[in-house]
Amino acid sequence: MKNELSIYDSVKAIKRREQQELADALRKHGSKVDNGFEFHFEDECPIIGAYDYEEPCDVVILSARVDMDGYLKLIGDEKNDRGNPHSIEPDDVFAGQLDYVTSSIV
């Protein structure tokens, strides 16, 4: 008997839901910019677990953006190697971590 829902499928579903919730929060609370909405974190930036350069690490999120097509873009910096902000793909973020970004916006 084949399992209808694997743990991998569950993780993908959680990540999709978190990405949608973040996009919704950005549309509601972010600043309108060309072709989308963005939010810049100031004092306390959310720190999340993600793969950065194919290595798992803690990433300080500096800003988040969603375009009109729903594509998310995160700008972050490795917690232990600051000074090199760069784009982090939402799919590289560990499941359950984008909620820290969303809750820092709302």
C-alpha cells in the first residue's frame, strides 16, 4: 500500500503555506514599490534557518519583497559572517522558519 502523503510532501505544503502567508503580509503591511511590496527590518531583524551557499546556517533577514506575480525575494546575511547581504531563495528556508519573518511584519 502506497503512502498518499510522504513527509517530504508535508514539508513542501508547509513551505508553500508559509510563503503565501508572507506574501499576504507584505501586500498588507509592506511599502508599495515598483511591481510589488517590500518591508525592511530595522532594529530587530528576524533570524531564520536556511541553506545559504548550500550550507545550513542562521540567516539575518534584512528585507522581504513580493512582486505582483507573487514571487518572494529575501535579502539576508549570514549571522556569523555579516557584511555580505545577498538574495536568499524562499525554497532554501527551512520549513517553519518563514513564520518568524511574517510575525516580524504584522
